[in-house]
Amino acid sequence: GLRKKTAVFTEGKYLHNFVQATFDALKSTGADLECQTLLIGGDGRYYNDTAINIITKIALANGVRRVWVAKDGLASTPAVSALIREGGPKWKQVFGAFILTASHNPGGPSEDFGIKYNCENGGPAPEKLTNAIYKNTTTITSIKMCEGCPDVDPTVLGETVIEARDGSRRVSVEVVDGVAAHVDLLRTVFDLGAIKALLDRPDFSICFDAMHGVTGPYAKALFCDVLGQPQSCLINAIPKNDFGGHHADPNLTYAVDLTKKMGVDRLGQPVGSAQGVPSLGAASDGDGDRNMILGTQFFVTPSDSLAILAAHADCIPFFAAQGGIKAVARSMPTSGAVDRVAQAKNLALFETPTGWKFFGNLMDSKALFGGTDYTPFLCGEESFGTGSDHVREKDGLWAVLAWLQILAAHDAPGKPLVTVESIVKDHWATYGRNYYCRYDYEGVDKPKAQAMFAAMTSATASNTGRIVNGNKIATADVFEYADPVDGSISKNQGIRFLMEDGSRVIFRLSGTAGSGATVRMYIEKYVPPTGSLHEVCANVVGDLVQAALELSSLVKFTGMESPTVIT
């Protein structure tokens, strides 16, 4: 997909180029554009409505006969996956979707816009397709477009049939409910009756922050309409095309309304009184695929969250009814907390590059590739993404319900409430604790960031065996992934410094920034169950942070003395 400043999309034919190149690539694969359906939706950011009409007119000119547009143009990324996978009879099945989102990046005329294509399995386009799309964009000479077609009004549900003047062709553009299919799917995954009983306890309360992104209508439908909770449990639940002027990224730096309500600071440490603080706090990002989980004055790291969901997976009916999860996967920068659960429960474990498409391959190993069946499957990334094989994207609301299901399973009438904090601390007492943090340096000059990574790459051999700030490096390397499903090789997926004691320092250049480069620095130190499990993370990993800064010469290359975000 693409992610650029909005002005790049609004000027010239940048959007048109990508969409036409995508249709050309699809035609070369033999995709059935005429007999099935194209879905279009997005996170509601600025330029969403205009882009929908551009894509619709290009689609119709390229032979697509049926287009679904999400109502109000709003469809969360996991909901798009659900709509593709649950899309009705064969003649109405969705062959793919354009998702208009720049994910957790800011929105507005001077901020970011984005577009990506998802395939018939509901997941992101594989590399062979994205490579073909890119190649087409470099040679494209014409764009097909039905200029005379009327614009779509995405605010009104219903079908519009358009007929060619000569009567030779009829096409359908239908505005569909982008919320119901996802909520209906989640009903089949969880025991909402047990969750409602937990939510109805007088000593339990929840706060969900939609951050003025796409998840607001989904949260209202789920928590208020289905689970009967008051609308006051939702904050920032009205989607806005600039996310209310905020950065719709669910972390301790940007989800300030939620962290204030939950009584934690930017480092996740408790502040103020616990009086009146909700039992569970959660946030999702602009397009609804990420999540942040908090208890009363307690922050749950995404890596811990993944491990805890794996440890308690049998509490979730979707997994339990299928005999339990078979496999777990994490992105390479994500902490090894889930590894210890996998080892204890004899689960298949995969360490992949960052990117949900790698998880999708594992989920579809049998269905699409005739390989091993790894489902039911649980996966996650340290960047606040968690999910399962119910869809082929990470799913923010799914993660919130998964936590509620676990809490409900530990709830006993007449007994004291089992809290988020107690679940996490019990987990540490069983498996040990992976002290973990991520430093994001945003808006770095890209050539300088690339020079820093080039220097670290060239020094991997000489750094192996070196002692830095008391930490001995067992291995320094550049992470490479051989996909066990399709055999593809992904190179240059991050620089790793693996210490003798099991600690890790990781560096990655993020591809999700709209401008400049984002350098991500990951720090991890494992402490066994017999060790000190309740320290402030910054105090435990401080020596590794200093080692990382020395190994990377980050300040020298970037000029940044401190990170933009710490999570």
C-alpha cells in the first residue's frame, strides 16, 4: 500500500495511478473482476469520500460489475477482512478491497492519507502482488475511468444500478453496513453472555477510547447495543476526519485522555488516586486494528498481552471449541514472553518479520498452500497489534473482548473481582517477566537513519563477542526470514544484538511513518519467576539502553537526544 501526505494524493493522479496499477496486476493473475464484488472502505480520514468515488469509477471502467461501499465510508481494517471472508453467496463474494487508511498516523489536509489492497482471503496483498503493482506504477501510460458515473452517496444504505447508454452493460454500486458483519463475527468468537455478566458487576467498569477513529461506531454497537453498557463508557467515539486534531495511535504518549482516566503516566506508572478509576481501559487506533490494554493504574505491554492471551486461550470459545490453539507467532521485535508459554504448552512457535501478511501465510498454510494446518492460531506484534485466524488482520476490538473473556472466566459471583493487574502478575510468577520497552525516534532525516543502519550492519561481525556497558553480545546480525509456507525469503528485517544472558537489543526502520523516517529501538531483559518481578522497567533495562545508544551512535547520526515515544 501507500502512505503519504494528503497533498500527494489530492494533487495530480497519484491515487489513480495506484488503483489502475492494482487492477492491471489483478487482471494478470486471472482475478474474477466481473462476477464478484469489490469492497471499498476506510477510517474516515480527510479525502476519504473523494477517494471512494475515484476508486469506484476506475473499478467500473476496468470491468468490475459490483462495488460495495461501506456506509459513511467507514470500515475498520479487521471489519474489511470480515466482510471479505463472510461476504455471502458465491456470486456476491468479495474478490478484494481497497482500504483507505494511514493506520495510526494523523489525519487531515496537512497530515497523512493512505491506501492498501486486501485479497480474497481477507488479508494484505502478498509480496508477489505488491511487487507487480509497483512495477505497473513505473510503466503505466493510461488510466481507465467512468467519468460519467454519478458519485456515490455513502451516507445512504442501498443499491444503485447504473446502465450503459446502449444497454450493453449494467453495474451495481451498493452502500453496505460496515459494522454489522464484524460485530456478528465477534458474537461467534466470544461468550458475550459471560462478558456481559462481568460488565454488569457493580464493582467493574470499562472505558474504551476510540480516539475519534473508525472504531467508535463498532464500539457503540458492541458495548452499548449488544452488551447493554452506557454510552459514557466510550470516549472520543465520534469519527472525525482529522481524529479531533490528535494522533490516533493507542499508546501511552498519544492516548492521553485514556491514560489520564486510567491513572497512569507516559511510562505506564501509577499517578494519583485509584478511586474511581475503571477496571479495564482500552484504546484503538485510526483504522481499528491496534489496541492498548490497561487495568486500574496498570499498563499491560503488548508483548505481555500476547503471552497472557496465549496462556489463557482456552477461556475463549473460538479456541476452546476447536481443541485449543495449535500455534502462536510474534514479530521478531516483540518480546519472547509468548515463547515461554508456547514451550510450556507445546505449541508451534514462529518468529516473523514485522507485517501481518507473514501471519496470514501461516494461518492459510493448509487452505491456500496445501501445507500444515496451524489453526486455531494466535499472533501479535509489540506495536499494539493482536489477533487470531477469525480474520486476516489484527483486530483491536477482538483483543479487548479477549481480555474481558479472560477476566470473566476468573470471575466468581460473590467473590472479590479478579483484576487485570492480578492476571498479569500471576503470569509473571509462573513464566517470569520480560522487561521490555520500545523507543521511537520519529521524523528522522531518512539518509541519516539509513547511514546509521548501514554502519551497524557493517559492524555485525566485529560486534559479535564484544562487551558493551557490561553486556556481552553473543550474536550481532541482520534478521532474515525464510517463510515456511511459501518459501519466500525476507531480508534486512532489523538489526539484532543478542546478549549471552538472553537479553536483546533490536533496531528497525519503520515503514509506517508518513514523513521522514522512524527509528525504533527495542530493549528486552528476561527475569525468571524467582527474580525481582515488580521493578520499574526503565530501572531494569537502563544498562541495555546505554549499550544500544553506544552500539548505534544514534545521537551522533540523528541529532536526537531523546525519543519521541516510549512504550
